[in-house]
Amino acid sequence: MESIVTDRRSVLGALSGLTLAGLPGSGRAHPTEALPNLNAPIRFPDRDRFHFNGIHLNAAFCHPFGSHCLEAARAFFDARTADVNRLWPIENPRDAAVKAFAGLINTTPEDIAVVPSTLVGENLVAASLRLGPKRGVVTDSLHYDASLAMYGERARQGMPLVVLQIKGGGIDYDELRRSITSETRLVALSWVSSWTGFAHDLETVCDIAHSKGALVYADVIQGVGAMPLDVRETGVDFCCSGTYKWLMGDFGTAFLYVRPDRLPELQRVELGWRGLTSYTSHSLPFDPSGPAVGTWTLGTRAAELFEVGTPDWSALHIARAAIEYIQRLGVEKIASYRAPLLEALQVELPKHGFQPLTPRDRQGPCVSFACAHARDKFFRLLEDARVYITVSRNRVRISASVYNDLNDIERLIGLLSQ
């Protein structure tokens, strides 16, 4: 089911009426400083901040923009238009966004690299670990489909690969323990499955993997921002998330966390300007003598290892506003508010023939149900009613956020029970 999405194209359309009031000397705030004021009390459901037609229960697909994100985008593009020389590359929104995300997952900004997407982050980790013959992966069938294909392609080239199947709606951790061998370098998984909403016990996974000498990568895009995540407490070695789902931001940017004590084990696989801590030319007049290629020093922190080109600074400015909004609400409060909404679905939809796919004791911020011919039955009905969820051929997925309430849930149940 298509959801109503506000992306950069929509933002640019909204900005088409802006004036050049931000010309130098106008007194406009710099975009790295200008963010919406979130000091006013925020109550659940926070409907006034999110503007879309209909009922949106599809945040696991793409979270709508809040008005605070649109204000941040306006500030960014206004300053980008008015004062280009002040912004790039020395002064930009990256560091503030990274700091906000680091605070959300209880780490330091030095442990975060900005990458274009979640899957780019996972590919970079796989490459830097030199996965291949005798350096294999254990994963599960609830992991993201493109990730499974990526590891499957590596398996065709000789990498040992084990893919655990679903048992009882989740993954058997005894089987996980048995599957990790001396040839396993990485356990890779989705913290919350986009297929079913099953949520791994990430701390238990890390304990198992580390006890057998393997590292852990977690795709956290379906959980971070909607569920508490403490990377130090879990012990996870790598995790990555784009910002357009539960981080409530835009497409085109993601945060890759690297546990700092794992950095010496990683191989540099790409190099860009952020990887250089110094560079000296020896080719121009008055340059010191030296090789034509120049001389340079490489950095060793996460960003210096994994950031190659210039990131999407507009998306990062929006991400900062979105994450600070999440922090203002409190992730624990967001999760507590959402819980009874999802519980109502777990109770009511099975009465109408929907088969639960999400274990109630390992539930993330969305719930999924199997239903034969779901798309044929419900796609047009829901679209006409402007009720937005994910509808696949034989599956529905519902994900509630801060703007939903039980009236939305009851409306959906009424439509699905017809």
C-alpha cells in the first residue's frame, strides 16, 4: 500500500514561494543554529504537528514529516540560497545531527559515520570485515531481503553462510549458538523484522556471538526512535539506520555506529576527503618538495573510515530536528503510548481470520498478519477510505506512531473485518 510521503521533492515544492529575505545582512539564523522551538508541551496523540489526508498507520514504511521538520528544511534552504560561502564544507549540519543520534543510542559522536542508507552501511561493514572464504555470516530469514541477497551473492563466491529459519514466530537462539563456527565472522540481523515485526533480543544475540568469537551487525531502521536502544548495554558491534522511518526524517542519509574497540579489526575499503586528517600538495608554486601524489595522514575514527563523499546536509538538518523531537517526547513514552494500539490489533484481527505473524512477547513497533489474497481484498478498499498500511499479496503490516489513537485502530479493524 502506498503511503503519503513528504520527501525532498515535496519540501522543495513547499519552498517555492520563499523570498530572498535571507540575503546576507538580513539577520536570518544560520541553518546549523535555526531549529523549531520544541519547548512547548507535547501531548499524545500529537496530531497538529503532522499534516496528511486520512489515517496513516504505515510509519514502518515511511514516517510523515512533522511541521518541525518542514520548518528546519525551510531554514536550511533559505540559508543555502542566501549565503552559500558560509556553509560548506566547514560549517554544516552534520555534527549536530550526529550528536543527536549518538545521544539517542547512548554513544559518542566519534562512534558514528554518516552513510547514504542503511544497506550501504551494511555493505561497508561486510567489505571492511573482508567477508569471504573462511570468514562467513550467520543470519536469519527475517533479515531485510536485499541484505539476504547481498550475503547470498557472497556465498556464491565461497563465503560460508547460514540462514536460520523462523520457529514459533521468531529465531531459536540455541540454534543460533550451534550455527556459529570458527568460520563465522559476523552475525547479521534486523533488530526488528520488516516482514513480521519480530524484535530480536539484541543483548542476548551479542552475548552468544561474542562468546564464540563472532561480531554482530544489526539493521536497526525498524526500531530506533520507536524503541529504546542502548548500544553500550547491548554490546552490538555495528548498527545502522536510515532516518526516514522511526527517526521521522528524510531519505538520503543514515547513521552507522561502530563500536570503537572494533575499529582496529576493520579494513579501509573506500577513501574520501573526510578520511584525510591532513594533505600537503607538492605540485604547485611555493609548495614544499615531495612526491607528486602529495603526502597525507589518514584518520582512524568511524567517520574517517566510512564517510567518503559529502553527505546530504539538508537531510541531516531535518534529521536533527526530528531526533530532537523524539528526544523531547521520550522513546520510552512513545513505546508505551503505542503498546495498547498494537495490542488492540493483536486481540481483534485474529477474530476476523488474520493469522498473527508477530510474537507478542517479541514485538517491535509494528504488527503483521497473514491473510490469503490480502492485496486483492483490501488494497482498493483501504485506499478509497484513505487508511494507509502496508498491504502485500498475503500479508498486512500496521505501524502506529505518535499521531495515532484508538479511533484510528477501530476504523482500520472495521474496514479489515468487512
